[in-house]
Amino acid sequence: MDKFPLKGSREAAAEGNNYITAYQTVMKKSNGHSIGAGDGDHPLAPHSKQSYTAAATTSLTANTDDEDMIDITPRSSPGDLIGGSSGYHRETVTESDTERDFAPNQRAMHHHHHHQHQHVPTHNAFGDPMDGALSFYGSSEVHDEIPGIGQYEDFHTIDWQRDIARDRMRHRYIVKKRQDSLWDLIKGAIDAGSGWLCVLLVGIAAGCVAGMVDIGASWMSDLKHGICPTAFWFNREQCCYPDKQSVFEEGNCSMWKTWPELFGLNRTGTGPNIVSYILYILWALLFASLSASLVRMFAPYACGSGIPEIKTILSGFIIRGYLGKWTLLIKSVGLMLSVSAGLTLGKEGPMVHIASCIGNIFSHLFPKYGRNEAKKREILSAASAAGVSVAFGAPIGGVLFSLEEVSYYFPLKTLWRSFFCALIAAFVLRSLTPFGNEHSVLFFVEYNKPWIFFELIPFVFLGIMGGVIGTFFIKANLWWCRYRKFSKLGQYPVSEVLFVTLVTAIICYPNPFTRMNMNELIFLLVSKCSSGDSNPLCDYKRMNISTGSSFIEVTEPGPGVYRSIWLLVLTFVLKLALTIFTFGIKVPSGLFIPSLLLGAIMGRIVGIGVEQFAYSYPNIWFFTGECADSNLITPGLYAVVGAAAVLGGVTRMTVSLVVIMFELTGGVRYIVPLMAAAMASKWVGDALGRQGIYDAHIALNGYPFLDSKEEFAHTTLAADVMQPKRNETLNVITQDSMTVEDVENLLKETEHNGYPVVVSRENQYLVGFVLRRDLNLAIGNAKRLVEGINSNSIVLFTSTTPTQNLGPPPLKLKKILDMAPITVTDQTPMETVVDMFRKLGLRQTLVTHNGRLLGVITKKDVLRHVKQMDNEDPNTVLFN
């Protein structure tokens, strides 16, 4: 075995396992790097040929769920790795099945200083002042001068380890330079604080944008009902502020004029009601058509919630334009319009997308983040926390939401910055007070009564119902979105929006609960009743009942409560149906508020029922000791718990959900009921369906997102999964016996994106792995720039030159060879292989037997195998 070039891989592996050694190697050589390994191709990319159609379909499915893993397999020698070479890469879902066999996909990586593209996300982060000392991207080799290398293509995945290594190298250089001069010391301090400064700016901007969206949406929502003639820019609450008028007391406010009054009619009556009805529908259609048209014309990415895509982007996927300035502008304006149209959607989910757009834009002010995609995701994680913070006025809940739900890589440093960003955003929003009251949260309520132990039973029941409702909503919404995607309905997005808006406006106006803003309705449902409330939910008769030794104040529901219950049941059915058809249409739309509303309706009804039970049977043993001084059942608390249960059933959040809910309501003493409902909701939801709504939409859209929560419990071996099978031909390149023409013919005849390099065709001992793109670029460059290279030149992947070479000069390509690919034996259990792919972030592993190469297992093979073992249809997930 000593005669085989495998002996060099030991030193390479040693260096590859030690970043410091690798850095030192680079510092000494500073002239070697190889060309970037590709990620997934866009469906229109040049190498996305699909020869084997049946297998291609299967592979597309296999990639969807577990595609987000980062491949940290070294693609070249460690010195090359740090040189921003083909260091690490990932596979995306868009490769065809033929590419997957030996296939790292193609990604151009621009390794030298010349930065000619405006939006190049990765290039030399060290800049020109390094005078070549650390400029390990530069090299005298032929393949260094290939133009266009250095940026990630659209729909490609980022190279986490390479980007992080580049940042570490940049940091080491800055720390070393600090000792040289005062100016370098100042630059080092600025660099160290740039992350905090960036999240400060993001927090301020997110707070300002959220304030504008809240104010604009509330004003336009009230515009459907009337206007404030004295100050048209006031909404109804501000116009009637001195009177503290509620939504059920329109007659008490003389300043606010309804549209019939402006036309000279009375405020109430049949004629004015018809006029109000028609104008309500017309305003709704106007707002919805504006929103859908803006999205379609200027920013198609601004539609929907944005959270599934944010999760995918934070996992390392590139979607160009999704976090751009046009998306930010249109999403903000479109969100105000779509909420004002009265559609059954919320503005909280899209706030995460808006804040992430702000984070992406501000990160470009700091090259440390703007030019490094892995570092940029630290800012995006903090921005998503700020988005939830300003959406609900819940900064701690926002940090936990970012950690639990959207972020993929969340180091402690990012936790602190997320906390700071959420704090600043909430502070700025509070100073703008868009909620129009003394609190910075949406539904602030102050319950002063403790809950009793017996109430845990209805709380858990609410959790169970929340899980059932959430799962039903997910399945129904997915069915409708899938139908929209694969039918002609998807070709008419604006028409669909207008139709949904028309139906919503027609059926929602007659019911006062569906007519009002959803935020106002939730506030009514979670509010506690006090004497003199005009809210029909508070139509109670109050009386004292003797329990022998003391009196209990109890409240008997009046006719207004019973009427409201029937209206609420109707509201629940309508809102559930409308949300199923609304979430996914081509306007900015969130899911938090509709989910909270459904749960609050259910909880309020259950709460009234429990209250009625306590009123009817006040002397039961579990009430006797607890209700010593007053009626302790608070229906509003049940609305809060129900809201948490349904939102948990839809999104499968737990910790962040509980914190958001008690921050929303100010009810710290009710954490235990919220926790009980959230856990019951998650358990029931997971039992009925594995995915939350965001993961389900990620799978529906075919985004390459890896979820590492599931375990592989089958007993197959690597030999069962590897490609090609034992009786099929393995396409390889030999280390020193193939000509340029042989290699070019192999590239033409096969579609693989990478090839194992072996000693010879007779002795197929593994030497390394080389990428298709590297071969194409290196051969093309050599023919163009190196004199004497032609089709008969021997291609060498060794460091030694043949002693007798009578022909043209050889083409040395050892620089682009990965000398230390990850390998497994053919008897390795697939459970171990799957763990390697998940925990090491592999993209492919080579399979050997007694040192001889047998085949390749790519991530696509693993995913296809997992789906087949789980009896899932591989055609269910497609990539757009």
C-alpha cells in the first residue's frame, strides 16, 4: 500500500483537523487554492440535466426534508481549504438524479480581490491592504485567474465552514495588526463592536417600520367604516380618545363620522346600513387589489408569511432578492393594505420577514457581515427576534422564537445580540406607541384572581383541542395550497385575492364580531368583565350567594352572553374556513393573529361554560375551599390559554409561545396553565401530524431544509444505498494515466458533478475526489493560458512528473483534488451513515471495501433511502 498516494492523506487530515495548523500552512504557502465546489443548481443552470427521469423524481423528494445539512467534507488540502477553495459545500434539491451519483454541484467562488459584482456575498474578506501576506486567495496557478468565481449562485447553499474559517483568519489578522499602530488599534475596536452597532441599527429601523405599519394599518382599517373630519389622519380610537369609545358604542362619539353620515344620512337605519355595507366591500377590494398588484409587479417575494423562507435562508440557503430593499418596501406597504382589507390574516409573521430584510440591508454596511454569508446569518437571527419583538411587544419571546423556531445556527454571542436587538426594537416601538395606550403590547390584561387547581382540567382540554384544530388547519391549508400550485388557479393570483376579499367582506360584515379588526376582537375576548361594560360578552347579573359561613359573589350570564356565544361559534367557523383559503394567497399574510383569534374564541366559550358550572354548583368540594370570597373563574384567562393552544397546534412552538403569551397579556401568574396547554397542544399535534405549518410549507415548496429531529431506525447497510450498484459501472478518473481528451470525453458522456480519483483502473484504490466544475474550469484555463497543453497532455493528480515524457507537457491538477474525502466501508450501518451526514454535515461519502473504491453515497441517496424506508411518496415534494 505504500506505493499508493494514500500516504499523503494522513498529513492532510492532520492539518484539516487543526485550524491553526491549516492557517499556518496557508501563511507559509499563500499561493494555493482550488476552485469552488458547487451547491445545488437552479433548475435552469447548465448542468441540471435530467437523464434518468424516474430516479430524478425520487431524488427530488429525498432532498427536501434533510437538504439543509452543511457539508463540511474538506474538498482540498487544508491550506487550500482556508484559501476559500472548494473547502466545504452542500447539495441542494435542484440536482437531477444523474448529477447526484458522484456529484457535488457547481458553485463559482471568486477567490481573488477583484470584486466586480455589486452583490457578491463572498470574496476576499481581507481586502487589498494585506499586501499578499495573507492573500491566500491569490495564486500563480492557472485556475486562479478564472473570472466570476466567488459569489454564491441563486438557490445555492452557503459554505458555513469556509466562511467561518475566513472570518477567523480575518480576525487573527486584525488582532495581530493591533500592535502596529494606534490606527490599527482603533480599527480593531471598530471591528469588534461592528456586530453590536449593526444590531442596534436593525433594532431602531425595525421599531420604526413596525410603528409605521401599525399606524397605517389601523388608520386604513377604520377607513372602511368612516373618517375623522377634524383630523383625517386620526383613526377611530384617536378621534374618539376623550370619550374612550368602544367598538360597540359608535353612537357615543360625535367626532367620528361614518360614511352614511358624510352622505347626509343617519348613522343607523336600513339605508345607512346598506351604504356602509357597499362601501365596506369597495374599500376592502381596493386595498386588496392594490396589495396584490404591488406584490405582483414589484416584489413577488413579498407575498405570504415569509417565515418558512427565513428558516430556509438561516439554514444556509441563498434566495436572491428575498431580503432585498424592494421586498422590504412592498412587504411593508402591502401588509398595511392586506390587513386593512379585512382579510383573515395577521401582520405579525410578515414582521419577521420585514425585520430580516432590514437586517440584510444593514449588514452590507459592515463588510464583516455583508461579505460573509455565515456571519450575516447571525445578524438575520437577531433581526428575526426583533421582528417578533415589535409584532407583539414581546422582546424576550422574540429571542426565544428566533432560537426555537427560525434559527439554524445560534451561538451564545447571537443570543446576546438578539436580546439587545429585540430590546432596542421594543423600546423604539414603545416610544411611537402605535397601540394607542399605555402599554407596548397588543392585548394587555390584568387578572387579579388566582387560578384554582381544578382549572387545569379545562386548560389541558383546551390544549388538546388546540392540537386538533391546528392539525386540521395544517392539513386543510396544505391541501388547498397544493391544489393552487398545480392547477390553473395559480396562474391568476390577483383574481384569487380579489375573490377571497369579496367573499370575506360579504360574509363578515353582518356579524359584528367578524366585522371588527381581529386585534380588537381578541382584546375583547381576553378582557375581564367589569360592571358597566358595554361588551355583550359581559352581560351578567351579579348576585351574592350564601355558602353557610360566607357569601360568594357570582355572576349569572344574561341574554347578551348567550347571543354572543352563538355569534362567536359562527365567527369561529367562518374565520377557520377563511384562514385556510387566505394563508398562501399572493399578498403579505401572517398566521399568528388568526390562530390566536380561533383559540381565544374557543377559550372564551369554554371559560363561560366553566363559569356557568361554578355558578350552578358552587358547593362542590373543589370550589368550596377556593372560592371563599368571590367567583374565581375568569373567562378571559381561558381565552388566553385557548389562544396559546391553537397557535401551538399550528406552529408547534412551546417555550417561546408561553413567553410570548404571558408577555402579551402581562399575566405572569398564569404561566403554568399556559405551559400545560402548550404541551398538550404539541403532543396532540405531533401525534396527528409530524410537521408544523412552517415546516409543512418548506416541504411543499421543496426548499432544502434539514430537520435533524427525526431518528433513523432501520437496519440497512451502506452497500444497500450506495450508487452505482455492484453490477454497474463506476465512473472514475485515474491519477496519472488519462489524457485531457479522455477526461473531456468522460465529462461529456456522464452527468455527474464529481468523480473519484483512483490509482488505476486495475487497482481502484482511492486517491481523492475532484469536482466536475473544477475540471472544466481548470482544463479550459490551462488550454487558454498554458503553452503546450492540448488534448494529448496527461492529466496528473500527483505531485511527481513522469520521468520520460516525450509528448506535450502534462496538466497538473493536484491543486483541485480533495485528498481527504470522508469514506465508510460497505458494511457500515446506515444509521451511522445518516448520523455522519447530520452531525458532520456531509454532502457525500465514498464507500470502500478493503481500501478499494466501490461507490458513492450522496445526501440525496440518504434522503431517498429514508423516504423509501418510511413508505413516503417521493413525488410529494418538488422544488420551484
